[in-house]
Amino acid sequence: MTRIFADANVWLDLYQSAKTGDRLEVFADLARVAARFVFTQQLTEEILRNRGRILNELAQKYRKPALDFPVTAIVEQAPDFEAFNLARKSLHVASAKVADYLEHVRDDGGDDPVLGALTALFIADGSLVLAYDDDLIDRANRRRLTGQPPGTSSGTLGDELHWEIMLANLRGEDLLIVSRDTSFSKHFSLLATEFNAKTSGNLIAIEESLGGALRRAELAVPDSVREVEEAIRAGLHVDPNRWHLLSTRGDIGIVTDGRFTGATPLNDHDRMRCPICGAPGPWNGARCLTCGNMSYD
């Protein structure tokens, strides 16, 4: 059987990017093929940690909504200014209530319906959740210290631990990995050889989307998954031949060209436009990575 492992960014994109009406449908659709997925304890912990960050960032945006309308003497003379002012005050009240809800859900995961649906996928009949122990942490750390892929330069154990967990637990099964960073893809041949030697299975491919992995595994791609992933891709307005999506953070996409990494707005591409070249970044601090100029040059 071919198992599919998707990294935390893939699941977090579904968590935060799906529209309200179809978020639960995405996870319910994937639960129908849960027997083809493999998860790790490290993955679930990464999702829980980053879920808190996502909800906190959303709450802060609603806590302080951007309503920077200039109020001058002439504006106050407008016939509808009083109605406008009342509407703005009402929006602040409603926005604060949304922030209260998001902070409550952040602190009490039991009231988070999306987390509940994702957790149901983890424990669905046939899904495989693999734990780690001190020995696997030691192996992953040795892999990081010796520069063996997969891994990043972040100093923490992520892909290294996922990989060691799967090497230790999968036997005679093929594997598809869904990841948009290069930790796995640029070392595919080396990792495929190691996977076969230690598990007797085959590392088939590294895909950038769940839809791609499901198709490669000869499984139907649910409409909900396809629509969410297409919406994420459609929201990017940087050169797709150069920039590849790594992850999303609310309405911001984190992209890379293999050399540089930056942030660019999703959907509302008129935001964050470079005054020099007109592109929506990507931005690394104040530097536009499309033209290389600083935004204040």
C-alpha cells in the first residue's frame, strides 16, 4: 500500500485557508481515505503549536482593525458623517467580539470545530499516527548534526524527526511525501535509497499538493481539496515560474525561489506593491525581491 505523509504547512494551509463553508468538508472528505495517510506525533505537535500562532495573529487583527480614516473639520460637515461615525463604533464593538472568540478558541481547543475535524482525521479508521521516543530524537539530532537530509538550518528537529519516525515504523509500504520546501525534494535520490534499504518500500515522489499526491496514489481528489488548493494558488500574484509557495499565514503567502524567501499578499495583490517595479514583492523586510530595491529608495 502507498502511504501519504503531508508536512505541517500543508495541513495548516487547509486549516486557515479554506472558506468557512467548506473547511469541515475538506477534512471529512480526506477522512474517507484515512487508511492511506501516515501522521507523526511530531506533526500533530507542530500543528497545535502553529494553530495557536495563527489564531493569535487573527485575533490581533480583529482587536485593532485598520480604520485609518482622516477626520478633519470639512469631513465632519458631511451629511452622513454622524452615521459613518456610529457605524465605525459598531464595527469596533463587533470586531472586538470576534477577537474575543478567536482568543477563546485559541485557549480552548475543544471549542475549535476545525481542529476537531482535523483531529478526527488523525484518529479515523485506518489512519496511522506514529510516535517518537528518545532514541528517535537522538537519531534525528545526529542526522541534523552530520548534515544528513532531510532537514533545515533552523536548529530545531522537524523533517529529520519525521523521517526517522517513518524509517523506524514503515515496513514494506511505499511512501508519497507532500511538502513544498526543498528539504525532501532536492535530496530525493539519496532519501529514496535510504528508505528502500531500511523499510523495503519505495519513496515514490515528493509532491507539492495533496491533490497531486492523491492522484499519484490513484485516488480521487475531492472537490473540496481541489478548490481550496486552487484558491491558494490563484491568490498568488508573483511570477509562478520563479516563486513557489511554502506556506500561508492568513492573507500572506511565504514563497521561495530556492535562494531567497519572502512574503507576498494573497488575493488582494494591490497591497504591498513595490513603488519601484509595481510587483507585490515578495518582501524580505523592506527589500522587494523582484527588483531588489528597498521600498524607501
